[in-house]
Amino acid sequence: MSVNDPQRAIEILDVQANVEHPDSPVPCLYLLDLYRVVNDKPKYDNLRERFVIFFNENVPEFAALTQENGVLHVERYPYWTER
């Protein structure tokens, strides 16, 4: 992943956002965080919906993260990082 270049990182990981049945939630979590960093709410919302369906995990809505000035971290999902 490109350091300090969120747009380049998105280009690299964006392929994972369109995988029909993702094997791992980790690329999606990174993408969700990157979408928030670049303030891309439509892509965040779309991937968030898919993430909830595929992985049955709750992900904060875009507005909630903006209000909290928060960032998604893989560590919030220990079940997935232990796999």
C-alpha cells in the first residue's frame, strides 16, 4: 500500500471492493478507512453495506465517524484478525 498516498492505496485495493465473495474483511476495512480519509461517502456507504452483509459485522456510518473524528481499525474486529 502506498504510504501517505490514500488515492494510490485506493486504486490498489479497490479491486477488493468488487469481489463477489470476499475471503477476508481486512482489505475492506482498509478501504473503508481510506474512503473516510478522502471523504468519499458514496463509496464508503456502498462498501459498508456489502461488508455488513458478507461479514455480519457492524461498521459505523460515515457521519458517525466524521463526528467522532474516528478511524476504523482492524483491531476493532479481533475475530477477523485471528483467522
